[in-house]
Amino acid sequence: MNKTSFSVKIVLITATTLSLVACSQETPQTLVTIADARVNAAQYIDTGEPGDSVGDILAFDQPLLDENMKEIGNNSGTCVRTRVGHSSQCQWTLALENGNIQVSGRELDQGTSALSIVGGTGIYSGISGEMKSTNNNDGTFTQTLHYRIRH
């Protein structure tokens, strides 16, 4: 291998590495939404023993609001009861004007839950991160998404 060929390869490897690092180091972003369960309450499907039991399902399709309580989209998904009086395994989609964000994880009955952002469409394609979901005890849930979008 001659010196020129070696130098060109080093430059190409360096340029490729820098472009990959630049694409994967997008600036962290935060989005705060409010799921409004006051309008369309989740539907409870009792699948086993009467009352709260493992396997029961919650299905929901609700307005999604911004911090000023202005409608910005839709919050739709399902939860399966996995631990009575404690938590459910959930997955849902935040449908926004420019794309969708999918989340999945354990939703606690009390306090704040941390769920994974597992994917997205539109401007959210390549999204990853975490969503904190907090029951506001008034029929709404504050959902704070901390994410990056990798291209």
C-alpha cells in the first residue's frame, strides 16, 4: 500500500466515524404532554376473577394535550394487569401532527412510572429515550418524554 492510498483510507475512516458520531449524538429533547382521561375514560375489561385480577385489560383512546391544555393529538393504547393493586404492562401511541411516538413498560398504580420510548414515525423516526408518566389524580396523566432522535 502506498502512502497516498493509506492517507486517503485514514481520511475516509475519520470522516465516516465523525459523521456516525454526529448522527448518534443528537441534542436531548423534552416534550411534556397531558393524557386527558376525563373525556374518554379507559374501558376496563374484566377477564378473570371478578374485580382487579391478573390479566384484566384497560383499553384507552383519549385526547393528548400540551401544557396549556390545548389539544395536540391522541393518546391510545392498552394495559394488561400484571400485579394486582400495583401495576400493569402497557403500550401506547402518542399520535401527534408530525408523527407518532410509541411507548411501552410498567405503569404503576401510584406515583410516577418510567416507560421506554420504543419507536416513532414521521419526525420522530429514530427516537429513543424514556417517558415519565404521572397520575395527576384528576383524570389526567402528565407524560414527560426525554428523548433523542438518531438519523
